[in-house]
Amino acid sequence: MKNDEYFEDLKKLNFDIAEPNSGHEDRFLEKLDRRHQNKDPKKGKLRKLWIPLSSIAAALIIVFFAFGKVFNTPAFAKETGLAAVSPQMKETQDFYSTLIERELKSIEGERSPQTNKIINDALVQLETLEKEYNKLKKDLLESGQDKRVIYAMINNFQKRIDLLNQVLDQIETIKQLNTQKNETNII
């Protein structure tokens, strides 16, 4: 339907355009006054206090975040770990994190009764390495981006990847042994 047709259809409708009865405004205002008088007076006081307090709280939050951006304190830093050092280190951290996630998914996909113990042990070792990495993140903030700490963080990522690769190799060995065992049982 075109706009012109729509407005033509609206013209055909009879809208109520009559004036309200005399005294309508007075009756309406009386109803509002009665409603206002029935309300709890304490709520009105709370509402009067709430408005300024909420605006003060909002202003404090804005100031808090603004100073965080200006001073770039660790409490306000979005990026942690290597990503806080430089864009190149952020890429390095993202690369290692993605690779570790992919390897973990591969390992979880290989979980079986024969590989369960190896996988669980690897997850415990990964948790230990993750705790070490979290300590290194704190050291990085305290040391002012010391190169030795950055190297230790990268080394931590490499240890995790090496661990996951070793687990995948062990799982592959177990699968080959099971295949050979099943083949000899068939013959």
C-alpha cells in the first residue's frame, strides 16, 4: 500500500476530536492529588535522596574509569600478560593461546580408557604451568616489563605446547599398539 492510499484510508476513519467535558482538567488534577496523598511519605523522601545519590555515584564511576585510562594502572588494564607489553607480544600470546586450545581439543577428542590417565596427568601439569604464568603476569607488572620476565612467559607457553605434543605422541603410540594387538588377535 502506498503512503497516499494509507492516508486516504485514515481520512475515512472517524477520529474522536471532541473537546472533553468542562472541568475535566480540575477532576484530573484532583485525582493526581489524592493519589499523591495516599502514597507513603517515606518513599517520597527516599526518592528525593535517590536521585542525587545516583548521579553522584555515576559521576564517581566515570571519574574512576577516566583516571584509569589516563594513568593506565594495572587495575584498569584490559590486556594482561604478554598482550600488555606491545601489539607484537599480543599477537604472540594470541598465537600460543590458540595453538594450546587447539591441541587441548585434539587431546580431549582422543580420550579413551587407555589414554585417560595420560590426559589427566597432562591437565594437572598444564594447571601448574598456568599458575606459574599467572605469577609471571604479576612479576611483569611489578618489574615494568622486564625482558627476562617476558622471555619466561614465552618459555611457559612453549613448555605447555611441548607437553601437549608429547601427550599427543603418547596417545598415537597407544593407538598403534592397540591396532597391532587387535591385528594379532584377529589372525
